[in-house]
Amino acid sequence: MKYLYLFISFVFTNYAYAQSPPACEHWPKTMALMGMKNAGIVDLDKINEDKTKVVLLAYQALPNGLFKEIYDITYFSNDGKLVFEVITSSESSYEECSMSDVATFLISRHIE
């Protein structure tokens, strides 16, 4: 019985540390789009935000309840063509998605 309690406490302790990140894809998605607009790369009228594809590539739990999140975000035009693709890096928490600035990296071309 002693081992059962030890096993249960081990399982629940590890479960508490294996948290998933908060659903904060809207923050890097919006900030990357605004960054591309401010840089003169895109006209917002030509972007179809409903077709935007956001993929969480990686995340890391940080101290104080923060998460480092890396997203691959692909923006499409109103006619469905690829406009541009970015990789973003930002920090978030369960209380606030904008715990840091969003670092945006524009992908200029894919090498097969």
C-alpha cells in the first residue's frame, strides 16, 4: 500500500508539471500581421484572416507560470493564394497572452 501512495503521488506530481500552454495563438498572429503591415510588406485589405493557418511548433514551460511559444503562421489572400509565412516567438501565461513582445521571422522561401 505504501508503494501505491508513492506511485500515485509521483504520477500526479509529474502531471502538474506537464502543463500545456495557454491558447494564445491570436496574439502572435495579430502582432506578426501588424509588423508586416508596418514594414510595408502587406496590405491588410488583401489578407483573408479566416484562412490564416496557425501551428504551434514548440513550447517550453518557464518559471513563474510563463510559456515560451513558437508558432508557424501562414497568411492567405482573399483568393486563397499564399501571401507570406512567418515564425513567431513570444511568451504567454494563463492570465495574459502578451507577456512579451512577439519576435517575427519572415520566411522568404522554402528549400525542398
